[in-house]
Amino acid sequence: MGIGGITAEPPPLAAPAPSAEPGRLGRYLVGAFFLAPALFMLGVWMVYPAVYTIVRSFFGPTGFIGHWTGIDNYKTLFTTSYLRTAIKNNAIWVAVVPAAVTAIGLVFAVLTERVRWSVAFKTAVFLPMAISAFATGVTWRIMYQQDPSLGAINALGKTVSGVFSPAGVLSAASPSTPSLQPSGGGLVLKTTLQPGGTALLGLTAIPPDQVPKGAVQAVTPPAKPGDIVGTVWRDFKPGGGKPGVVEKGELGLPGVTVQLKSAGGKVVQSTTSKADGSFDFTKVAAGSYHADIGAQTFAKPFGGYGWLGPNLIVPSLLIAYIWIWAGFSMVVIAAGLSSMPRDVLEAARTDGAGEWQVFRRVTVPLLAPVLSVVFVTMIINVLKVFDIVYALAPESQYAKANVIALAMYFTAFQGAGDFGVGSAIAVFLFVLVIPVLALNIRRFRRDI
Amino acid sequence: MTRTRIVLGLALVTAMLVAGLADAGTSSHAKAGVNTAVSGSISFDGIWTSSSGQPQFEDVIKAFNKVYPNVHVNYKPVGNNLPTVLATAVAGGHPPDMADIAQPGTIAQFVAQGKLKPITYATSTMASNFAPAWLKLGTFGGKLYALPFKAANKSLVWYSVPTFKNAGVTPPTTFSQLLNDAKTIHASGTPAYSIGGSDGWTLTDLFENIYLRTFGAAKYDQLAAHQIKWTDPSVTTALTSMAKIIGDTSNIYGGTSGALQYGFNDSVTNAFASPPKAAMVFEADFVAGVITSSTKAKPGTDFNTFTWPSITPGPDASAVEIAGDLLVTFRDNPAIEAFVKFLATAPAAEAWAKQGGFGTGNKNVPASIYPDPITRLSEAPITTAKQVVFDMSDEQPPAFGATTGQGEWGLFQQFLKNPSNISGIQKQLESAAAAAYKKK
């Protein structure tokens, strides 16, 4: 037994060798078994679509694969004006949003550290993150409406401007005949008047509900020697009537300020029309005059800014988007701030640094890694931006507000149905995101 | 597999026999119309959802099942994403048996790819129910592929009755009367036009009606097929007429910037608000649905409709532009054939028409089937029109005619912004059209 035991000594050494092969294989198999579901998912949902999209981008518009077109789709991408607008807009987004979001987040984070109720404040700023971007888009679209009775932002503008420049009594009116000419926001009667003359000031386009209260049938006063008389009236009756003639059924416009100006443009007399629209400049000296209605009568009410119009649509989108993401940035930076060693700040203050210097020379450099995380995340988010533009911009402004992801969606899946160019846009977007992703991954590695 | 084939074969033979019998004795025995031999199930992808036509279409299916109790139609409400869903399903090789498509341009693409089955078996049924113009709408490359089942009259103008009354005008019958009325309405203190330019298609519809009324159906079809260039003098004339409306900016509710911001729905609710903010909306019969669902306006007393005024007198003056649902088939079997043929007959159309929101070119459907006077007013012209044309922007390649913010829709929005730049917009339209037709 003992001998056997001795002679049997080598096998225990050799034994692992033969069993090592199946063991390693087994371990690979087990590994593969556990990896398989993930690999399968990755293959089906990531690798295959990605490869297919890249291949698809070299083929024609329709069908599963279409015909070979080489790099035509990429040429289209850079030569079609609405796609170029999309690329240009994305560049604006990348230039503005990450910097703005990081800066605003930093300011909020630093300030909320010092206030009471900071949790309440942080919650308020963070809340937009809890709303879907689509809902945000719809909400902001309503707030941006141009009509001040619909859009909150322009309603605010109307309240403010109503104090400084109130709307006139007849803001919608326009002259009924060419004898009344616009002048400096008001209207002036072209024909010159002498004492004893009559001035007929006919206005139209006045909605029935804007006719001043107490208006009665318009009357042309009889001419008086030495006076200049006239009437201001709503020169309209159903069917139109005869322009420039006071007819039955046409109302006078009371309360309108009429001025009599000398040939030199000086105001000689000023009067207000009566319920039947008539007015009378008494005892006018010989000479020739003009009658006019001042600009304040026609002052338009504040019509609102076109936030959703072609000129402001991109800034409007940026504001809404920054509003969403400022909260995210603030929370991440605040977390970084709370884990920052306080003694360094204390030391800096003890050494006599002012608050601005502490912020600028100590806080910001120490926060740099966190800031760069926020910044890079925002670049990726912004490159892929889609939902807010889709929900917020009116359809007539898509051409102006276009971004790459939106252009991809519309080219491939809506209307045009051009899968070739759509794929090319997607690949282009992918190429833009890669360097940023690489940067992010390198940093992950360094952190580990 | 073989068993199914045998069953199908048998079914086919029986179907033919029964169809022959039915043809022989339709008038005498209503019960003899019941066909139990044809069986199977049909998958149907449609745009109509539970709130927009699905229940009505299911009533049509019920009417069909009275005749063919053994055919089961599986209706799937896809909604507005239908073109996308279909394109993807076709690309993936698994289209439904049938679908409704609102864009002849898309059908032409599918036909060119050989994805659709012709429905020539229904030619005689259709010919006895529809005027030749309607068969032409379903014909692609010389063969009948589609059945124009549901049609919307797009040659309509909707107006606010109190605003017309205040201004003392009556619905115009000619274009110059329309412009005169608009002037009078403006003087009365209400803008004449409410334009939903945020939706590009409202603008192309306006242009198409003007073009159709000025140059007639034949020339309209040529422009739709890009046989006439967009730089053609006829387009200049039509755009000049259109500029008389959209260039009259003080007569548009909200002016140019308002017109660009309001969508179709806004343009309707603005015009039929209380008090009305504008007098007229140029759009199709479906305006009535928006008015009744989102305003308090009452038919007849608050809103009404008139046919697009004529521009050039002559036979084309009554031509009607329609939009609608063309039914197509991706497969072919007796069950599908039976369903398609049934859909071409009057009972199918009547099952939906009597509930409203439905127009048909079926000449055997009496106008009295429509539930109210306004629907009769808006749908009857479809059936009586000698000339019928399809919405032009739906006939063109979608990249040009039906993409938000791009092609025709985007360019007509630019035209709305600057109505004086007619030749510039024509050049841009032509280059966009040329690019889209080259790709097609």
C-alpha cells in the first residue's frame, strides 16, 4: 500500500493536467452560457441594427435594402438646405447648451449651499427633470403663444406694455376712402379745408363690439360760415354701402379726438366727436387747414412677440431645454460640492482669500471632474436632441428649428420615407457622438 | 399546407359558383345573397381609430358579414402612423392582407415594387357603382389596384353665418365675388380669412383648388404627375390668384405671422369661436367635425359651407378635389376578393354614410342617406361631379408633397410669408419636385 502509495505519487501531480483541459473548456462554456443572453440581446438590439444602418446608408430610398447609390446619400446630407440647417442648429445647441447648463447648475449649487430652505429651492429647480421632455415642449409651446390672451409670456408683456402704451379706442380701424391718408400713426384728410368747409372722416374695419358706447346714427352737420365742421363715423353698413358717404344705418364714432392743423403743421384746435360723430372747430381764422385723427386713437394693443416665429424659435427652444436640464446639473454639482473637503476652503479663507477668489481658485478647480461629467453628458444629450424640438416648434417652423435627429426621423419615417438618406443622417450623428463617448469611457477607466 | 390549399381551392370554386348564382338572382332572393362557402380571415390595417371611424368601419364589416358570415375581418387601428407602419411592414416582408392608404403616391411606389395585388376582379362591380373618373383614381400603371372607398370633398369653403350676415354678403359663386365679399367683410370689422398655415397642407389645398378651378382637371393631373413644370406660366397665374388672398394680410386673422402659427384646428376654432374672429376657412368637409367637437357653433345658424367659387367658367367649374382612403390588397384570395367587391357596392358605403363623416363617389348611394343638410351640401358634389381629382400633394412623391416643413409644404409656407416672390417660389418648387421625382 505504502509502495503503491509512493508509486502512485506522480499521478496526483499529473492528474490536474488532463483534467485541466475540460476544466478550462468547462469554464469557457459556463462563461459563454452566462454571457449568451446578454450577447444575444446586444447582437439583436445593438450590433445588427447598427451594422444594417451603416450598410443601408449606401443604398437607395425604399425597400429592405434598395439599390446601390454609393456616397450619394452623404452628398445629399451636406447639400440639401434643410439638412444643412439641421447641422448648423445642432452646432448652435452644442455651443450654447452644455456651457449654459453647467454654469447655471454651478451657480445654483453654490448658492443653495448657503440659503435656508435649500432643499425646497433645489426641489423646485430639479422638478422639470421629472416632467417628460415632450410634456415640457407642449407646455412651453403654450406659454410662448404670440396671442397675449393665450401665451403666458406675452400676457406678461401685455400687462407691462399696457401701463406704458395703452391701446387706442379704435385700434383696428382703417380709412374707408383714399382721401384719408396715414400720417405718423394717425390719419389725415388729404383735401385742405377753409373756414366754412366740411371734413368727412370715414373709418371702416371696426368690429361691432369695438364701436364706442352710446354711438347713434351718423350725421353730417350743416356747414357754418367761419367754422370747420365734420363727422367721424363707421363708414359701413351691411353689404358695404357707398364709401365716403354718410348713409342711413351707419353709426357716428363718439369720443374721437380730432385735430385741426395749420398749413405749417401746428395744432390750431382740438375737439372731441359727439355721439353722432359730428365735431365743430369754431371761429377759425382764414387760411387753409388739415384735419387729422391722432396716432393714440389707433394705437395697437401689444400683439406679443413671435417666440415661435422664424427669428426666435431656436433661442426659445434653447431656453426651454436649459430650463429642463439646469436641475440635473445643479444636483450633480451639489453632490460634488458636499463631498469636497471643507478644510481646503477654510484654509483659503484663513489665508485671506475673498469669497470670489475662493470660488474661482478653489471651488471650481476642485469641482472640475464633476463639471466635466455634466458638460460631456450635456454634449451627448444635445447632439441627440429630438423630443423637445418635435413637441415645441410649430410645424411651420420645423425647417428653421430642425436638428439632426429630427431631420433623420422626418426623412426616414415621415412623408419622404427615404431610408437611405435617413440612415446616412443617423450614421453622421453616430460619428459625431463617438469622440465624446470615447472621452467619457476613457474617464470611466481612469476613475476605476 | 396542402390541406389548406385544397380547402382554399374548394372555396374558390364554390365562391365562383355562388357568385354566378348570386349574379343571376340578386333581385329576386335577398337571402340567396348569403354566402357561407367563402371563408377565411383578412387582416386589415387602417388609419381609423376608435375616435375617428373605427366603429363606423366595423359597422361596414358587420354589413359584409351579413352576406359572408364566414369571413372574419381583423381590423387593426394603426392611426396616423399608418404609412410608416406599412412601409416598415412591407420592407420586412410581412404586410397585412389589406390596408387603407391616403396617398396615391405611396400606392404608386408599392406598385412599382410589385408589392400590391391588382383588383381587376372588381372592375365590373366598380364600373356599375362609380363614374369612370373614380376608376381612374384607383388605376396605376394601367391596372386597377385600389378602391376609393371613402372620400372627403376638399373643394369647400366654410363660413361663419353671423359674420356674413353682419357684412351683408352672401356665399360667392365666382372668384371675383369672393374677393369682393372679402373686402366688404373686412370693412365690417372682421378679417375675412382664417388660415392654418402651420400645417403646410392647408396651403397646398388652397393652391390646388385655385389651380383646378382655373385650368381644369386635365391640366391639374399633368401638374400632379410633374408633366408640367412648376415654373410653367399656369402655375404663375394660379399663384398670382392665391397671392390675392394670402397677400391681403390685414384681412387674415392674426396677419401673416398668425397664419403661420395657427394650425388647421386653430384656423377652424378661431373662425367659429363666439364671437367669430374670422369669416372663412378654405378646407375640406372634415371642418364640420372640428367645428362640432371644439366650438359651440350650430350648423346652419352659426356655420355653413359653399362650393369653391368658379374661376374659369366651363365644364371644369364643377370639378371636385377629393382626398380619401384608397383600399389596397397585398394578397389575393376568395375572402379578400369578396370583401373588396362588397366594399365597392352601395350597402357598404351606406353603412358608414348614414352615420356622417363619410363621403362616397358611389353613384348608387342616394344623397338622402347623409344624416343632415350640411353633410348633404358638402358630400353630394362628390357623387355628382363629372371631374374628380385627387389631392395633388398626396399624388406626388411624399418627399415633395407630404413631408412636414420640407418640399411643397415648407415652400408654400415660405410663400405665405412672402406672397410677392412668385417666380422665386416657383423655381424652388421646381427644383424640389425635380429632386423628388428623380429619386422616385
